[in-house]
Amino acid sequence: MTGRYLPPVGRAPLAVALDAPDGATALRWAAAVGPSAAVLKIGLELFYREGPAMIAALRERGLLAAAPGSASAPELFLDLKLHDIPATVAGGMRSVATLLPRFVTVHAAGGSAMVRAAIAAAPDVDVAVVTVLTSLDAAALAATGLAGPPEDAVRRLAVLAVEAGARTLVCSPQEVRMVRSELGGDVTLITPGVRPPGVEAADQARTSTPREAVEAGADLVVVGRPITRATDLGEAARAVADSISAGRAAVGG
Ligand code: C5P
């Protein structure tokens, strides 16, 4: 798919991370947050336990759009962060493409040929390329052998991904302005590491508020625990969606 991500009319560009321990919990969470979310993100914890049956269960209940582009329910984001040799990642992409996700993540650190193979294997999927995990601060990044501040690594990996054909990148809200000025306006930027004011960062390191993220130019804001650990998930999701909408209005989005 091409073009910058736009949420369905009437929904804020919020992706809620359903990092739930089991399917029953995920269904409950999806029902509560669905009205406020443009996208539901399923990652390693839920997908490794429940697999494709989870996607079918959400769709059967009308909690997930049947396919990308349908505005009746949130779209599917499979955050599987593929990182392997090109042939293996291509095979993985072909397998998950049958689930009709809007987004699937791969790691830019897998290299240019791997990103290219992922895109070629799933032409109808937005391959979202993760630059540097939002949990890594400068010291943690240096310990992996990637020298320099996170912003430099994000810049290098974002350029690598776009040169390999990617149009969708994942970075922290703190790098959105830099990535946009480096790569132009038509790249979709997805930002995790988002925390409403006063909410603890937990294991996230490079964070901003939802409003700051969209004001910086993020196209899709990922929020997990600040919503899914709240007492009232529906209300927490609504509050985050409202602050995203306020941020978009402030920058004329
Ligand atoms: O709970 P929290 O809001 O920290 O969740 C963030 C979500 O975004 C998690 O599901 C995590 O796997 C994902 N993510 C991230 N950093 C990235 C890419 C994805 O935190 N760079």
C-alpha cells in the first residue's frame, strides 16, 4: 500500500496494543477500546499464544475490520517484528498476509535485502519498519554496539528502510520531526513510547505524550498499558483519542 496513513473518518489515529495474556482478556479489551481506536495491535504475547484463531474470533464479533480499509471496526496491526534472513522473512510475510493485516512490523536491523524481501512478499500489506526500539536509551543502544545517540541510529535505519522501498516507519515520538525532515512528508510514521501526562514510562525510554506525538507529525500513535491497565479501559482509550484529536486539530490535521 502507498500513501500516508489516514484513520477512518470519525476515529483518532490511535492503535491500542492488545498485549493481553490470553484470548478472553483480549476480546474484553477489544470490546472496551474498539470505539476509540483506528487500529488494534496484536503482538508477540497474544499472537504466540492464540495465533490466527485470535484474529478470526475478533472478526466474528465485529471487533476487527474484515480487511484493511473497512471503516466499521479497527484495522489489524500485527506487530511481529520479523528479523531473520530475507527468504525466511519473506515466507513469514506470505503466511501472515493471509490474515489481511493493514500493518506488519519488521526490524530495519535485518538489513536492506530483508526489508525489500518483506515488501515484495506482501504487496497489499503496509510493512512497518522498526528503526530503534523505544525502550532503548543512549546507553542501552551503545551497549548493543550501535554507536552515537539514538537519533543518529534512527536516521540511518529510516533511510535504509526507505531506500529499500518502505513507506511506513516506526520510531519514537522524539524522532518524528527529524525523520520527516530527512525523508519528506509522504512517509507514514508510527510512534510507540507514548504516555499520557503523569503516567509512568515503565520500560519505555524515549517517550512523549499523545498530543506531543501528533503535534510533532506522527500519523499513528501506539498506546498499550496506559489504556489496558486502567480501571476503565473504554474511558482511558477515549481520553487518549481525545488528546490525539486535539493535537491534530492544533496542527491543522
Ligand atoms: O504498553 P506500551 O504503551 O508501552 O506498549 C507499546 C507497544 O508498542 C508494545 O506492544 C510494544 O511491543 C510496541 N513497540 C514499542 N516500541 C517499538 C515498536 C513497538 O514499544 N519500537
